[in-house]
Amino acid sequence: MSPRIKVLGVFAILGFLLGEVAYVMYNWVIPGLIALFPVILELEWLYWGLLGSLTTVVVLVIWATISSVK
């Protein structure tokens, strides 16, 4: 089996597992957190802060990937 096929297979398995984690988070974890902490999770500034930090990390990873170190 070629190395390329092995890498694609590993990423396919990782993608499947991440999809399963997202399913569990969506159906059980998030509703449970909302039930436990209704006031905190209703604050819009919390969502915007998390979105901003996620965006910053994604931009940093993209920059680090495409920049060349000499």
C-alpha cells in the first residue's frame, strides 16, 4: 500500500472520529451545559470572544503554514 493511501486513510479515520465527537457535543454536552449554566451561556459576549479567539488561532496556523523561514 502506498504511503499516500495510508495518510488518506488515517485522515479519513480522524475525520470520522471528529464527526462522532461533534455529534456527542451537539446532542449531550451543549444541552447539559446550558441546563447547568443558563445565565453564563446566554451571554453574547462569550460567544463573540470564543469566535474571535478561534479566528485568531486559525489565522495564526495559516500564517505559520505559508510563511517561509530562512
